[in-house]
Amino acid sequence: MADKLKGKKVIFVVGGPGCGKGTQCERIVAKYGYTHLSSGDLLRDEVKSGSDRGKKLTEIMEQGKLVPMETVLELLRDAMIAKADTSNGFLIDGYPREVIQGTEFESNIKECDCVLYFECSAETMTERLLGRAKTSGRVDDNEETIKKRLDTFYSATEPVVSHYEEKGKLRKISAERPPDEVFTDVCKVLGER
């Protein structure tokens, strides 16, 4: 396991729903040859598969709750191993949501090199998500669920941000601006790596 991922960069990508994480990750993949692993996408793919685990995940996601850590770690680990031979590194998008998730990931899979934190106001994120809901068909893009998701995000993520700031691994990027401006800052951070 460790051998397969040796020399590969791991970057946690954190930010609220609708902050633009996905857009920035696509750009990082194109420029740097990283593999973008979104815990949310991995979970949604599992839901679409119709498996028993997928059905349980549907219930949890519709309630705006967080999925059990072991499930997310399994999905991430499997995806990383599958892509290890062809990737320069991994962007772990939307993870960790809690400090314990980060420490478990780092002790069981691989230590992260840094944490990109896309800072964005609740108003901006809500506006973006409601706009996305018109085209995405996602069950979790309605106003009531968005509010729950934002509340969950803020209460769970503050300790994560503090934890990685203390470790000197946090890189804050303002995500209120247009995507090109945000990406300029992302490139500055990745240039440090």
C-alpha cells in the first residue's frame, strides 16, 4: 500500500458546498497531472450502483448527515490504489470533514502534503448551489438541504481548519472571486510543493 503511493503528493481540498472546489480541482488535474478524488462523487457513484451500501448512503445523504468514516476511507483507498501508476498525486476533494478523518487517512493511507481551504461566504455558496440545482438534478441541491449542509460543514470543518493550521499545512484561498483569479492563487500554492 505505502509502496504503491510512495512519492505521490496528497492534497486535501476543503471548502463548503458550492465554493468551487470541483472547478479548481479540474484545473489542477489538467495542469499538474493529479487525480481528482471527490469523496462526494465516490459516494454518489456508490449510490448509483444500487448496492446495499449505496441504499444506506442515500438515506444518510438525503438527511444531510455525514457518511461513516470507514466507508469513505475504503472508497478513497481503493480509488487511489487503482490510479497510483498513472497519477502525479491526489486531490482529495471534500475531505477530511472532521479532524479524526484526516488523522485516520494519514495513519492508514498516506500523510497529506497540504490542505487547500477555499473560503467562501454562506450567501455565495447558497446562490451557487441553487443555480446548480436547476441543471444537476441532485437530491441535495434544494434550499432546506443546502442550509443543513452548510450548518454541518461549518460545525465540522472549523476544527479541521484549526488542526491543519497548527500543523503548518493549511493554505487559505478566497473563493469569492472568479475561477481564473482563484486558480492563480492555487498555482502559487502548488508551486511551493
